[in-house]
Amino acid sequence: MSNDKIRAGLYIDGNFTFHIFNYLAKTLKLEINWIKLIDYIKEIICKEEKDKRNCVLESHYFVGTKSLTTDQDRDYFYNSLDHAGISKHATPLKGSGVKGLKEDAVDTNLVFNATKDFYQNKASYDYLVLFAGDSDFVPLTRGLKNAEAVKVCVVYMDFNGVNLGNTKASSELLDSADFTINISNLQKMKTDCFDKINETLSNNNSEKKNDDVFDSDKIQNSETISNPFTWEQISKAIIKTQKSLCSGQNEFVLVSQVGIQLKNILGKKVHGKLMPTLKNMYKDKIQFEENTKPGSEKIKFRN
């Protein structure tokens, strides 16, 4: 183990995790806050080590792509991972009339990258963290544990969802781990690893009237919050707006509609106009549509 920091690698099975993400959203109106979940995982690792050193965690997620299919919920899920800084690894899969690989190729890609990262980068992590539930990953966990003394954590969740199917992690995979993190327990513990979903935008609200425009000059409330906002809050508001209006794709959306989502995320009204804040603080991360009139400005993430 390195002397200066505890190192960990998080590898997320995108399909398994999406089902959990979808279940939380549809049944509990919750979504995973990836940044806070990663911080929580690092805290748990430090407690396991009984160590005051910092834990550095590099995170990756693995998904399959089918070029002739679209899924708004999956697009939103992928966007939430992307904007938490989690690296994406996509594998082309078979779709309708499209050549590609089988579904299990995603698992193979995850195992390959986790193994490559460890050996190619000279034991780059002390902890392997798997957000997965398939027994196909058992050779990976046992191999690294037995041959390299890597410690293993498995993040998972079991549920029986009406109209959402069932998800259950392999007992063999859980038994192969040094310790596990059950998403259900985190939710019951009321940790801050989740955000409440408050969907206020719909596909019919793209022509909002002026009284819905984000204009804090009209707001006079003792519970107002001052600018600046965090990038995490702004990016989440943009993602939620794009999901409602753009099928989850990174397309231009009205700043006023982003402002509505931002107020819902904060749970309080906001003091200060949003557009100047975005231009002053986040112009390197946000692209602004050119030649727009005041009140009709549009933004999206920079590519």
C-alpha cells in the first residue's frame, strides 16, 4: 500500500446500476448523488483502514450502446454519471439490424479495464470497489484478493419492483468481498447520498409565460439564498431541464427553465439573476447560444 494515500478504483456496471437508479427514481422519488456517494465510499475505506490518510478514488462506468435505440431515462442516468466526473467506457452491442457484441461484453470490458488499471499502472489501487451484482465478477475479486492482496468492496441493492423487475446481487459476489455497501441501508440511514426528485417541468412547458421566468428582482423572501451557486447545483439543474425538454441529450435549454429547476434543487427561492452568475463563474463549462434576446437566453454544457 502506498505511504501517502489510500488508493481505490470504483468500477460501475452501468446496466445493473441503472436498474437501481430507475427503481429509486420511480418508487422513492430519489436519485443518487454520485459526488456524495463517492465521498461516502472514501470515508468507509478510511474507517476500514483506521487510517487518517486521504483516500483517492478513480471512478469508471461501463455501458453498452445500441445505435438504433433511444432511452430518455438511460440518457439522464449517463449524464448524471458524466457530470460527476466518472469516466465512461462504452461497448457497442447488438441492436435491431446492427452488428455488435452481446450484452456480456460490457462485463468483460469492466473486468479487462479493472485488471489492466491495476497491473499496467503498477498496483494503482489498494481497494477495488465494484458497483455490481453479477457472479461473473467473482474471478476478478478473488483473483486480485488472492494474488495481490487487494481489498474488495461491493456496492449493491436488492429490490422487487412492481413493473420494474427484480434485482438481486449474487451471494457469491457478496461473499467474495471484504465488506459491502447496501444502497437500501444508506437510504434508510437518511444519508446525504441521495437527492429528492421534484419534477416540475414537462414537455409542454417550453413556452412558459413571463411569470415563470427566473427573475429574482420579483422575489422578496426571508428564505432566499444568495449567489454564487455551486457547479454541482447548476449542472444538476441543467441535466434535469434537458431531460424534460430534450430527451436527455445535451441541447440548448432556456436559462429561465434551468432557474426553475435550480430553485427546486435548493428548496428555497434564489436571490440574484442567474445569467450573470453563469457568465461570470462558469463560462468555461457552459456554452451560451449566440444572438439571443434578454429573457430568452439558452445554454448547454460545453463539449
